[in-house]
Amino acid sequence: MRLFILSMIFLFTLTASAQKQQNNNSNAKPKLVIGIVIDQMRWDNVNRYSAFFKSKNGFLKLANEGASCNYTLIPYVHTVTAPGHAAIFTGSVPAIHGIVGNSWFNNLTGKTEYCVEDKSVSSIGSNNQTSGKMSPKNLWTSTIGDELKLSNNFQSKVFGISLKDRGSIIPAGHAANAAYWYDGESGNMISSTYYQESLPQWATNFNNLHKVDEYYKQGWNLSLPKEVYEKNCDDDVNAYETGFYDEKVKINFPFDLTKLIGKDYKRLFSIPQGNNLITEFAKETIQNEHLGADSITDLLTLSFSTPDYIGHNFGPYSWESLDGYIKLDEVLADFFAYLDKQIGKDNYTLFLTADHAIAPIPGFAIKNKLPADYYVSADLAKDLNSLLTTNNLKKELISSVYESTIYFNHKLMDSLQITDAQLTNLISKFLERKPNVLQVVNNRNAALAPLPQLIREMLLNGYTPQRSGDLTVLLKSGVIDGYPTGASHGVFYNYDSHIPLYFYGKGIKKGNVNRMSYMTDIAPTISTLLGIQMPSGSIGNPILEVLK
Ligand SMILES: [Zn+2]
């Protein structure tokens, strides 16, 4: 009897411990986190385009089966690629993470710098040396991937993939195993010696397949009958479109790309198949680097660059935009099905967002009676030159004009005894008479600017003394600092700053979040899900409604 009771107790303990084990498993962390950035996506794209998607397994899988944060805003200016990727993965803003633009004028060195340039490293995977001299050294704070690695003595694997170098290097972070990006000269996926000495054999094998030639052979054909585009988009060909890449010829569908085979590899950036190359390379990375293969969480960051080129060239209301998103949706559906099979349905967590959105092309807006115009930085620089000359001042008082930002030459100002306030007043009074200018803000005093708090904060969050200009020229709604044709982005208006945000998979509660959330909330949300430290500069709040 005693023995029986003892064995009963033993059995009970065993069952209880097995139960506990099982509970632990259901609470276990995802084996793989996938952070997806669509380079240039408006929040309303899924609403506008979902009726034309071929299945419910791409964007709609995230919208219907995941959590959708419908009022996610970018909390800083400039709303461009590099600061966007940095903010998503650091949870921080340019004032803290340092990435104030895709490029900037460095006030300390007096030189223009590219966000991920690093002359101390070299290319691997291509003979083109300039395309690989890249690393994350200009990013000042840690990323989700860095913190994930710190949480377990660097056992997690972290990889970044994008067509754009900055779209892969910044999200992957400082301690990444590797970041891979596309070299438009060789048509290869490449990397730099910052990460490793040479390209792994599997990546070389992938490059040897020359998939880009295959994509060029396919060309760009419409996914649906042309009547769908006629009814739901602007005209196919317009004088205000930039056209296909840098070609001045306006082209109608279908786009024949066969003449590019074997040579012009940079065109891949602006055709939908650029997205196919990214997911095909991602699958190879997952398989060969064994991502999500054990209980230690890995991170894969993917940035789809093609929508940005299509948006700039043809605008967000074009046939090309609609067709590009239909095709991107198919690529995502295929990739999600692959993840279910390879990693397992309940073993991964995914988020999808955008680095920025986009304004309508001014020509399209004007045609439809909406306020719009161009005020290009090059013209702004010319206007400032003539202002200084007419006031008998040296034009060198302005060091640089970049993306509606004016950099003062403080050394020269000191020697001529011109104060910051004097130069600010002169320029503000002059520019604020121009019909396209809303107001000019001195960035150091942005907290006092006569603007809504939200906009003041965006200006403050985007400013750092070493890399930012002294004045920001705020343009009126619809006025873009772009090209003589095409669309652009970079300012505080909602057409640039309202982005999509979806979470899906392990640990995610399905539903809608209809309060305001911010791009900087993504990193702390993922940190909370994984139980790891927030990135060093993170200023966001975890979006607790999306977590189970
Ligand atoms: Zn862009």
C-alpha cells in the first residue's frame, strides 16, 4: 500500500512536470523573428488595392489573422529610407540614433557622408569595390538584433537582406552575422568585409544562377486585364511621370526588358521581380544558415526596395503602383507559405511595416485640383545665393542645402561676426514670402516654433548637431522637394508619415489597434515579446494590445 501511494506520488509529480514542460513550450519564444520593411508604402495601400490581390495569403493574411495597428506614424523628419530603417530596428529617432538622412553634411568634417559608407572595408561578392564599402558604423545605438545577441552570448543568428545597402545594413545592426544587398553592376547579392572575409559558397551558387536575366526575359506584364487599371488608376502614360528608371522615354505596358539581359543589372531595382530576388535569397539564407532551426531565436530582416523606385518614377496612383503591389502580395503569400512549411506555423513571429510613405505626383494632384507643386533643393540653393549676393554677403555662409535643410557655415559666420539669429532672420523673411513655403524653423529652437506640438516634436526628434542643418524649410502640403517629374517623400505630412504596421504569428493577438502608435514602438514591442532588453536608444512604448 505504501509502495502504491509512493508510486502514485511519483506518477503525479512526473505528470505535473510534463505538464509544466508543455506550458513552457507553449510560452516558448519564436524560433525566428522576421522583420519586413516595405520601402515606401502608404498605410492606405492595402485598403485601396486589396480587391485586386490574387489571394488572401499575402498582406490580407496579416490583416485578417494578425494584429493591425492602423494609426502608426513616423515621429520625426526626414521621412526617408535610412532614418526609417534605423527607427524601426532601434526604436529611436535621428536625434539619438544619428541617421538623419540617406546622406548628410557632416558639420565636423565639412563633407557630405552617405549613411552606411565605410572606407575601411571592401566588397565581397563583386569586383565593384565602391558598392561594398559599407557598414553600420554611422548608426549610434543598438538594434533589436544586437540586443537579441547580447541576451544569449551571441548564440542568436541575425541576417539582413535588401536590394538597397542601407535597407539591409541598418536593420541587421552592428553585431549581425551578415547583411546582403544587391550590386546593380554585377547583378550579384553582395556584402562587405565588415561581416566576413568572403561570400559563403551557397551565396556564390545563388549568384551563379543569374536570376536577374530570367526576370528580364519575363519582362513586366500586367497581372490583370488592362480595363482594371483604366478604371482604378490614373492614365498609363503621363508627362509628369519620370518613366522607367532613368530612361526618358515614356513606356506603356507591357515592358519588354529583353534588351537588358546580360548587361544593365541596375534596372532590377525598379521592376517587381526585385522583390522575387529578395525572397529567393531569403529562402537560401534560412536554409543554409539554419535560421529558426533550434530553440534559440534568430532574426531575419527583409527590406523590399522596389516599391520605392516604382513610387518615385510613376507615383502612388499609377498602373505601375497597383500592379507592383499585386505582384508583391503574391511574393509575400509565397514566402509566408514557405515559412509555414520550413519553420512551422507556430514557430515564427513576423512584423511588416514601411520606412516611409509617399506624396502624390504634383502633376497628378494639380490635374485633380489638389494643392501641389515642386520646390527642389537645388532651386532653394540658387534662391539663397541670390539673397546673400544682393545683401553683399558671402554665398559661402551657407555650407550646404539638402532636402529642404540649410546648413550654416559657423566658422565664417564667427569671423564675419554674423550671428545665428541674424542669418536666420534674413533667410526666414525672404523664404516665408515664397508661395510654396509654410515657414522656416531654426532647428535648435524648434521647441518654440509656432506649430502644433506633434510637428515640433518631429523636428526636434530629427535633429542632431553633428549631422543636421540649422534651418528646416517646411513646405506647404503637396509641395515636394523632388525632381522635375515623379513623386517623392521626406516631410511631416501624413502622406509621408502614416505607415502600415502588422504583427503576425507566435505570441501575437489578432485584432485592430485603432489608437495612435509610432514607428518607434515596434522595437520595444518585439523586445517585450522576446523578453530581451530594449535597444539602447529606444524611446517607444511596447504596443501591448498585440501581445498575447
Ligand atoms: Zn524614396
